[in-house]
Amino acid sequence: MTITGVQGTIVRSGREPGIVCHEVLYDSGQTLEAHAHASAFIAFAMNGRYRESACGLQLDCLPRSVVFHPPGEEHAIVAGDASLRCFIVELDAHEMRRRYDAAAPATLLKIDGGPMAAVLTTLYGEFRHTDACSSLAIQGLILQLLAGLSRTDCSDGERVREPWVDRVTEILSNQFRSRLTLEEIAAEVGASPARVSAVFRRVYHRSIAEEQRRLRVEFASERLRDRDASLADIALEAGFSDQPHFSRAFKQLTGMTPARFRDSGGRRGVRPVRT
């Protein structure tokens, strides 16, 4: 993976602690080969359009499109048939946490227009026409932008579903009885552990561990129909370390102990994991 700075023709730049803003021009048809950035960054298309390849997806970006990339995310860009002008904001994660107690989203995010585009338009104005209050204004707008990005949902933006998410669910479905680690799953799908964890929770509204536990309890609830199988054996078959662990997890998800579930004839199923 090639780590680069901002590419294209940088017209002007400005800096605040943990924040670097650029106005950048790209020629029509210009191609930026696959690369990544050390910092998280936001790209705001002001004039022109481009196509971006990231996470195995093709994103068509128009004027007022907003794209957020976490650090180290590989992507490639092809500008459209007219020159492209973008406002780029780079964010240093360490400085954002230390100075502002703020964090950027952990996943790729694309939004067309809306409130985030309005905030970036105002931010660009402060960046272009600085005065004694611009530093404070820019910092405040960045925090507003991060808050908006963090709570953006599918009603006002497009949270991109990475194609490897389905591979994670497949791994869990096939190996839920095994002792899995986040690092192993991340290596299998080719993403960082932090990203796999964050994206899975966003898509399914529960953690990977909660999903593995749900699958184990679902398997056990079927095995409990065999009255000749002991609870201890079912616990081990389902992947639990022991019967007490199994009983706690089972009651949490079904509302009853395995023994009571068996006695009831399994009339109640596994409840959704509470989040």
C-alpha cells in the first residue's frame, strides 16, 4: 500500500492544531492510482465530478458530495471530463483526541449534499477568508462536522457496506463453535481489527462476540430437543467452556435456563441481543 500526502495541484492550505485544510485542483480525466493517507480525511467536491474506488466499491461523486476516509484506507480516483476542484480536510486522530476530545468515524462514509455539505461550505468560507475569529470558527465547525458524520444514518447519507462484511458473517456461521479472535477474522477478510469490529456493529447493531454467542445459543436450543444429551455435553458442543457459562449466556438470550427451556419444549426462541 502506498501512503501519500494530498495529490493534485494544491491551490492553498491552512493549518489548525490537528487539522489541515487544502483547496485542490485536478485536471479533467486525471487518475490517482491506488494509495492511502496516514491521516483521516474528508473530501468535499465543489466543482466537477469524479469516480472513486474504495473497499471494492465504485463511488460516483458529484458537486457537494462528501466522502470520509479513515486513516490508511486504500482508494483510487478518476476525475471526470471537466476539471475538478475539491476542499480536503486532513485530521490527525491523536491531536483530535488530545485537544478536542473528539474522534472521527471508523468507516468509509459518502454523503451527497445535506447538512454536512452545508457545514463544509461554511468551513471553506472561513478557510478562504480568515480573520481574528477564523481559528475558533474552523475548530468549532470541524467538531460539528465530526459529530454529524458520527451520527449520520442511511436516511441522510450512504454508509458504505464493505463487501467483506458478508465474509465475516460466513466465518461466524461456519466456525461459531471455535475459539475465534478478532485478529484472525480481520486477517481473513483483509481489514484491520478495529475496522472489522466497528463496521460489524454498525451493520448488525451488535458486536462480533455477541453474534457468536447468539449462534451458539441458537445451536444449543436445537440440541436441547434431544433429551438424552446432557447439558454439559451440549455446552461443550456449542463451544462454551463449561455448563455454568452456557447457562448464563442461554438465560440472557432466551429468558430461561437451558433446563427450563428443555422442559417447556423449546416454545421460546432466542431473543435478539440487546444493544
